[in-house]
Amino acid sequence: MKREKSKIIKTVKVVMPAVVSVVISKSLKELEKELPEFRPTKNSKHPHLRIPPDKVDAHGMVQIGGGSGFIVDDGGIILTNKHVIAEPNGDYDVITSWNERFDAQILARDPINDVAILKINPNKKLPILELGDSDHLELGQTVLAFGNALGIFQNTVSAGIISGLSRSVSAQADTDSPPQDMRGLIQTDAAINPGNSGGPLTNVFGKVIGINAAVVAGAQNINFAIPIKAALRDLQDLKKYGRIKRPLLGLRYLTINADLKEKMRLPADYGALVTKEHPIDHAVIPGSPSAKAGILEKDIILEWGGQKITSEKSIQDYLENCEVGEKVKLKILRKGEETETEVVLTERK
């Protein structure tokens, strides 16, 4: 019988051994405390609900979720999404493609880029994936998405193309989580399902160009991945400092465009309006670099280091390329007058 010989098949065979499943578990006692419907009461008219015994392991743990990840160091370093490991008081295990299970230690979380780094302790060298270049991608380029689809179908792969670049979305891990603005994403029509989160998006040569991150609910073939560049920087920080080191500016803002200018009757059609999101928030965080630089609520920050702040190039985009301790000149519009100030970026805690 003749077998198909294609580049994709060869790539899948290379990539799949380094793809893992991330399993989230919680103790039965902890779950019963958190879920009122599982606690009996004297006046309850309904029978006491119970988690089926076959869902509880020998240690009294219940699997409550899962995601994907991939090995980037043969000593057991794994990349995944931050939202995959966001469960408070949860225990995390990693299951390899050959069904070996390991306890996972969380080394670092990057909430801005939705990246997390895990560590397992294997008794042998592990297969790893090579990280590629996410700065020079092209529309129409073939990509492969790997992961643990729906938390059920381990070792799943789907193929597609890059449908868009530098996309911005507001995403939620679940209905109880706050929305997170994510920028610079890779859009692909390669199928990404719940459970695929944290798995690798590779090019046809098997190099990782992104981390599967989000899908658009109710849409077809609109999926997003975080460029691997963000994770590469996190890995470098972890190796150099023992933690992810990111700069803090310390203010809340709205990026101005023509529509926002008209709606809020602002004096500029570009820049960032310093404003609080909720009445209990601070527009400028006390003690932050912005506060020390004298930035005030209702200021409009027009330029960052001499470059205009726009919807295409926001404060977050500029901040992502800065280092802790860096000095940045800001041009500010306040009550109709332009002024300049200098901010010294500190480390985000």
C-alpha cells in the first residue's frame, strides 16, 4: 500500500512528541466549599448533589479543566498560556504524548502577553521544539496548530493559513474572568478549540511561531495565537533574572481615534486620554512612574519618545519594547497647552 509522503506529515511527526497536556485538579473538599449546590442544608428541598465517585482519584482530587503546552528545554521547561493555569488553589500536572504524568511547577506568569512557564522534573532528556521567527510572517503562510482539543482529544493537529497579522482582541478565559486586551496577535483559520490553548502554532518546518490563545465565539475559522516573540523574551528574562521582568508605567487610558474625539469632544484625534475605568479606580496609580512624572487625570499623552500614540501604535505597544529603568520623554496636552515630561519606568510587580 502506498503511503502519502508530504512535508506536513513529516512535521507532525517531529512536533507531536514535544506537545503536552496540562491537567488542572482540585481537592473534593475544596470544591464542595466553593460550590454551594454541593453543600447540604437543613432546609434544602433538593437532594445533596455529589461529584460522581469515578471522577475523584485516589488522592481525593477532581479534574476541573485542562489545556496544552509544549516543551522548549530538554530539562523540562514548558510554555503554555497564563489563563490555562489561572485556577486558584489548583494542582497542575503535565501529561506527555507518551502518557507519562508529571507534577508541574509554575515558574513564571506574564499576564500582559498571556504566557506562562512551567517546569517538570523528568528522568531523561525530553523532545523539544525550536522557537521560530514571528516578526517576518506572511499572509497565506501555512501553519499547524497542535494541542489537546476540548480537553478530550489528546495529540490533535489542524492545518490552515495565516489569515491576518497584528490583530487586537478583548478576550475572556471564561464568563467570570475580566476581559483582557490582547494585541499583535496572529490570526489563523487553523482550528483552535478549548483545550488547544497553550499549544504551539508552527510553520510547515515545525518551528514554533505562536502559542494558541483564543477563538471568536460564534464565528468560524477565526482563531488567534500569541506571537512567539513574547514568550522568547519571557524565557530570556527567567534565565537572566529568575523572573519575568516587565516595565511599569502606572496609568489607565483610552487610545483616541476620530470617533472617540467626536464622542467625547476631545481636542485631539490621536493620543491616549488618561482616565479611570471605574469610579473606584485611580487614573494615575499613586507612587507609580506616571505619578512621579506629574501626569494627571484628563491629560492627553500625544507622543512617546517623539512618536505619535495612535490606535495602530498604542502605549502598550511602545511599553512592550522598553526596559525597566528606561527614561522616556512624553508629550502631553493639558488644558489646551502642550508640555513635555520624562518618565522613568520601574518594574511591574
